Amino acid sequence: MGNKRLELSIIKGGASLARKGNLESSSRRCAVYSKSKPMDVNGQITKVTWKIEVLSDVHSKSMDVNGQVTKVTWRIENFSTIQDKELCSENFTVDGNKWRILIFPKGNTADHLSIYLGVANSSTLPAGWSRYAHFGLAVINQFDRELSIAGVTTQVFDVNGPDWGFTSFLPLTELHNPKRGYLVNDACLVEAYVFTDRSIGFISHELIVKTDSDKLKTKECDCVKAAMDNQRTTSTKAVEITNPSPTPPYCQIMPTEEDMNTFFTSLESKLWSSNTIFSREEAKEALAKVEKALNMTPVNFYDSGKLSPLKHAFKILASFDCSSTTLTIEQKKELFAMEESLKELADRAAKALQDKNFLTEKESIKLTITHKLDRNLIRYKEVESEVKQVEKRLAALHVQVEEAQKERENMLAEGKEIFKSSKEMKMELEALEMQWAEYEAMAKVAEEEESIVLAEWGRIKDFISSIKGKI
């Protein structure tokens, strides 16, 4: 994996979830997976396993779209049984360039489904090549299309990053949850939307979830099988369509983008080699166009899309022949070289600006993180102080608890002593009650004895008194 990172927008069910660090380059080899076995879903035969459409002259006020997008549908059957780490779709062509979709069913160093768009023939392209694409990748929710997961971004592909996409695209737990609708009858439906015009980028979540062959007027390849046969390579299998749309009576066998690109490239080469004579006014106009382009910054020229008309201007200047202004062979060669140099310089300037903006974005992220860390540090110190105060209160409460426990223990000890003495007194009382009748009898005898004693005591006293006078 490359070490590049850009910001992306993954959109789920219409709500934008901004994530960072998930748009990455993946220059890995993968196994081509293009099985074409039709399946029955909810009683209906699946549409296609591999399908290419051109959404042409798409326009909607609600969707703010006006242009042309290439849409690719890739249905992967028996998804949960796939053992390959990486899957690669069949090649498809957009504006003469070959592309492919890469899938990591078990994630690319992540517990998420990983998905990328790649330049299919990057290994055979000449040094310094680059490709621009505004694209969207989606895993379709087969229960409710508007709950589909989609990632949309813009990227320049080159030798350092021939594959770009989303590493953490869809959690594997969500993907394999049968209640979510991303795997139905163990089939995963993947869509790619590719647009290569630099002047505008309008692929969005709304475009993806609302793109439907029954709702949008599209120039679909009703003759798609014939068209895709022209794109077949030795490493892929033939495309199978199980229920193609009926071909309208006016349908002609339409050329593929690759056919058209080959035709116009050949035509351009023929025109360049022809001895066309241009007037002085055409040469002046061509020179003015070149000067106007050079007065632009390289980045603005890169974004203007004016390279094609500029090529014609260079041809006029190199071909213009006047007795007083005939260019030397070296000057003509330099003019031809300048055209390529301008394109290369514009690409390099755009890449430099992108890298510069990338650093600016990262600086903004760094500043935001730093501010958050400062706030966290301040809050941590506040929490630390609050914890100490709570610990003091806990310590005071601990002392009170210990004192209360001691008081409780003393009271329990006193209660035990009271219990012990009361039990002894109760036993003594019970013993007294058992001998109480005997004590009462003894007391009665004692009263009688006391009466006898007192009576005898009185008799003796009376006797003494009686003899007192006689002595």
C-alpha cells in the first residue's frame, strides 16, 4: 500500500459521514473474478453479472447534473465463500482509457470491505503517464437502494498511485449481516461511476442511489454484449447477460469508446502528416491562443481543458509557411516538443498544488488536534483536582465510618453484658419462684414464733415490773 492519504466522503443512506485516512493507493495484483452464473432473488432472475452503461445527457434540477457518466455494475455471486484476498473486475474503457475495480472481500489490513478504482494497464503505460477521474464506488443495498454505501472523490492516477479508493469502506459485520441487505442470496452488488472531464464533477450519493434504468433515460448498450466483446481480454471470461433490455427498433450496433478513440487517434495522425496550408490570419489566431494559454498559470491551464485546441494551434504554427517567416526544422521540432511539455508541466503543477493543498489540510488537522489536546490537558488537570477533593471527602467519610463502627461495637458489647446479667437474674428469679411456697410457710411459722416470743417477752417484762416495787 502507498503512504498517500486524502479526505473522502462516505455517504450512507443520504447522510454524509466525513472520514479521514481511508482514501488510499493500492497497487496490488488481484485475481480476475467474472463468473456469470444468474441467481434467483425474491423470485426474479438477477439482471446481469457485469454491465456497462453510459448515462448520457443526464440532467436534473434536484440532482444538479448535466453531463455524461460511465456506470459499471458488477454482481459478485457466492461472496461469503470467496477465498481470494483480492478480486479484480474485468476491464472497462472510459474516454479511451482502461479501468478496473478492485475488491478486498475480507478487508485490506482493516476489518472493513476495501474497494478501489484502478488503471487497468498501468504497468504497460509510458513513463510520466497520468489519468484524471472523478469517480464514485458503491455497495448497493438490495433492500432499499437509498441506504446504499457510496464513496465519491476526485483523483489523479499515476505510476505512484495507479489504484485509488477506500480501505475502510463498509464494516464486515454490516456487510455480512443478513438484515442489512448488502448480501442477498450471498450476492454483493458493486457499482462504479467514472467521469473524466476536468471541467466539472457531479457524481454524488444522490446520483448513485437514484440512477435506475427504469427512471433515467440512458444510452445503455442494449447491444451491450457485442460492445463488451470488443473489450474482452485473454485474462477474462465472456460477459453474460441473463435478461437484457429489449433492443429498440432504431438501435444500431454502437461503437465502443475504444473504437472511437482508435478512429480519432488515427485521423489525428493522418491530419498531422498532411501538408495542409494555413493562412497568416490562422497563424496569428493560433499564436494568440498559445500566448493566452501561456498567460494562464499552469494549474489554471490544467483545469481549463484547453489542451486539445492548443494542439491544433501548435500544428498551425509548425505548418505555417511564408517566405519571410518560414520556421527552421529545429524550431518546428521545438514547437512539437512544447506541446507535450505544456501538458507535462500542467500535470506536474496540478500534482504540486494537490500535494501543497494536502499539506495545508494536514496542517489544519494538526492544528485542530493540538487545540483539542490543549483542552483535554486543561480538563485533565481539572479532573485531577476534583478527584483529590473527592478523595479527601472519602477519607473524612472513612474516619466517620470507623468511629461509627467502634461506637457500634461498644454498644453491641454493652448489650451483650446486659443480656448476660439479665439471663442470670431471670434464672435466679425462676429458682426463687420454685421455692416460694416453702419460703411462705417458713415466714408463717416465723410469725407464729415471733408472736410466742413477744408474748413470753411481755410476760417477763411484766414480772420484772411487778417485783420492782418490792425490792
